[in-house]
Amino acid sequence: MAGLNISIAFFFLVVGVCQAFRCLSKRLLSPGAYGGLARELAGSFQLCTSCLELRMLVEIGPWGGGFGPDVVLTLLFILFAVHGASFDGASANPTVSLQEFLLLESNLAATAAKLVAQAVGMGTGWAVTKLYWSWELTQFHLIQNLIASECSSSIHTSPHHAAFVEGTCSFFFHLVLLKLHRSRPMYRVPALAATVTFLTYTAGPFTGAFFNPALAAVTTFHCSGSNFWDYVQVYWLGPLAGMLAALLLYQGNIPRLFQKNLLYSQKSKYKVPKARVAAHVEGGDPRRKGKGEKSSSQPHA
């Protein structure tokens, strides 16, 4: 279990470094630069390094370390709970940033800056993790270096089925994210971590269950077994379609593209009594006049 302990120490070291970077950049940068660049850069770096190390444990741990999938799933839940608590609002996911843009929560320039920061953070995380593996601190890393040049695609089914799987994972993830958008962190963070863990356990054998285009690009696009278009179809178009479907189902429309609600009618919650409406039309006096009663509008003698 010494190798597993070193991996856990690596997780906490990465979180600590990223948290220090967030605190420092929050003091030195403007709110816009921090929210659009530094925060996403730190979150993407943290997510990429953690997922690469965890993926290595998934592939090598069962036969190289003797621990089962329960250990990996527990680590996955804890990691995403820590990510949700420490990201400070960052998504580290291009489809989430695009969802914010479509919801009018972010403009085009801010969204483009987030996408660039996510790409840089993921690429830097991949390079740092490869450097860390080259030190061969554990037997897991030694084996990983030996098989790194012969990595195979994470797509273990037909491309169309794999795209459907990734799209379905993205659909449920974004649906939960939209539902818990305004919830307290103490409820939102464990719920999202549990959702990611369940989706990874269910869809992992088919596609690796990334449902994050940037993470998939640095993790599996360079592996053999599938061509570039298959990767784009599965890991980019699939999650994007799932996000759009979740947004349309939850909102009934896509605010950035059209305002008309296609699924839900905008009816008033409260019904106005007809008598009250008639009273307003007749002059605003709800009292009925009896027979022989003079109108108040007539002049007095």
C-alpha cells in the first residue's frame, strides 16, 4: 500500500499548491482576470493531474497493487468533493463554460478566456504529471512509464455508441448541475461528487467516462486504437449534445439563442377572480348598486 499512500500524498500536494496559487492570484489580480483566467487555470491543472494519477491507479492498481475498484471509486468521490470545495467557482470543463455563455451568465470574451485557461491548465497538468511519473517513486509509476508509449484508446465500443454514452453522462451531469446551481455548497458538492462517481462507475468500461472535452483531449487523444474524428465525435460532440439537451429540458429554451419556451407554458401561478376583474373594468368600485340607488356620479340637488 506504500504506492497508494504516495499517490494520495501527491493528490494533497497538488490541491495545496493550487490553493496557494488561487489565494495569491486573488490578491494580485483583478476580479475579472482572476475569475476568467487564474481560477480556471488552477482548477484545470488540479483536475487534470488528479485524474491522470487516478486513471493510472485504475489501470495498474488491480493487478499491480492488489486493491479493487472500491478503493478507486472512494478516491474518486473524495477527490471530486475536494475539487468542488476548493475550485472557488471554477468549472475546469468547457461544456460548463459554454453552458454559462448560453445562459447569459458570461459574455463571449470571458468564455473564450476560460476555454483558453482550461486548455493551458490541462496541458500543464499533463506535462507535470508526466514529469512526476518519470521519477518512478512507486512501482505503479515504473509500470506506467513502460506502457506509456503503447497506450490504447479508452473507446471500447462502437464510436456511435460511445458518443451516446458520453452524451448521456454529460446530460445527467449538467442536469444535476443546473438543479443544484443555487443550492448551498454543503449539499451541492457531495451531490455532484456522487453523480460523477456513479457515472464513472457505470460508463467507465465503455469510454472511460470523461464527459469533459479538455480532460479527454490530454488524456486519451494521443493513444492508438481510434482515429481523431472518432475522438472528436465521442469526447467533444457527445458531451456538447448532452449539455444542450440538459439545458433545453431544464430551461425549456436556450436564452442565448432564443427566448421562446418550447416545453413549458408560462402561466400565472394565481388566478384572478372574474368579479374583481369586472369591477376594475366598470370603474374600480366592486360594490353592486341596488334597485333605485342613485349613481354617485350624478350631481346632488
